[in-house]
Amino acid sequence: MRIKDLGTRPAPASLRELLSRAVRGQTPSIPVQRRLIPYWQERGWTRQGNTYSGNYQTPYGAFQGWIEQQRSGHIDFYLYNPSQEIQSHSHWTCFQHRGNDWYLVHMGKQPKDVSSGIMTIERLIKEAFEQQ
């Protein structure tokens, strides 16, 4: 007996619809909307005008910071008194001392918003502690 492979083809739409109803039931699906709270707000940062203050939070501790958003859209991120682990990290050269133990964190690629920048710095802090 010879067998000829005819390939594959999609099932007819009527069959696909019947199977999808059997799997999900007869009730229509209801979309659930994601919360629209920005990350900076979820993490407890506060905003006054164009300045944000709060803590960069990691499993290794919380680190005080503040953020200033310029009218041009440029955003400056600051970190207070970076730990020895951060100072030993390969990105330590991105930290510029601004006096009174405050450091401006220079980013090669400007984050699109405050929340993205906070996430980037939290990830950097986490990496610094994990490389030790």
C-alpha cells in the first residue's frame, strides 16, 4: 500500500469556531483592563511640579533618590550616597558627584520617562550587589 502525504491545511472556520466555544465555554470573554498607575507612583515616589523624590528599591535595600524633568523633556536622575557595592560596579563611571553626597546618574540612552529611568537604576543597583 502506498501512502501519499498531502501536507497540512487549516481547519475550516466553522470547525475552529465550534472548538473554540467548547474550550472557552458559551459566555463571551470580558477584557480586563490593566491598572494605569505609573511605576514611579507604585513605588511610592512623590511628585512636586517637575521634581520627583523617593527611593530606588531593590532586594538589597532602598536607596534615596530624586529626579528632575527639564522642560525640554530631558530627565536627570540622582542617587544619594551610593554604597561601596555601587562604587565597585563597572558603571560607577556613570555617577557624577554633585556635592553633599548626591550623584547624578548619567545614562548613555535617555529613558523615555521617569518610570523607565527608575527601573534602569534599580536594575543597576541590583547588578552591583550581585557581582560581589
